[in-house]
Amino acid sequence: MPVRKFRSIAEMPARRLRPLDPDNLRIACELSELAYSLHPWRFPPGVRKFASVEEASAHRERWRLAQVRRSGGAGSEPSTTTESATTRRPGSTVVP
């Protein structure tokens, strides 16, 4: 897709969709449904407890990378980092 530069807003093409048009919501919902049908999110069942915000953030990032790997997208290399037993708290759930 080529990149086009404009010196002023007057040079830009007119909008394709009118702002505040009720039909825009329908279009957005259809695009969301298409995106989900192409790559649905997988949420493992259960509740996770975290001792800190950093631990929760790390878990979320691992989940996000697993979603990308599952789709075969960019960054689909398997992770080489492992969580040691000393960083886990007793009773916490570790999800690969």
C-alpha cells in the first residue's frame, strides 16, 4: 500500500464515512466479528492469583505471546525463558 503525503488538510480526500452516522456502529461490529472469526482469543479456564502487579503483567505478556505464536504471526518463535520455582509463590497457578 503506497504512502501519500499531504501538505494541507484541503488536499486530503473527503471522508468515506460520515461522523456520528448510526451505520458506523454496524460497520465496527462487523469488523470486530470478522477479526474474532479469523483469530479467536483462547482464555484458559480458572482464576489466577498474583502476588504483585509485575507478576500479573508478566503472565499477561506470556498469554499475549502465546496468542501470537498460536496464530503463526510475527514473533512466533517459542519463548526460551522459564520461570524458576523460587519466583513462584506457594499456591499460585503457573500457566505455560
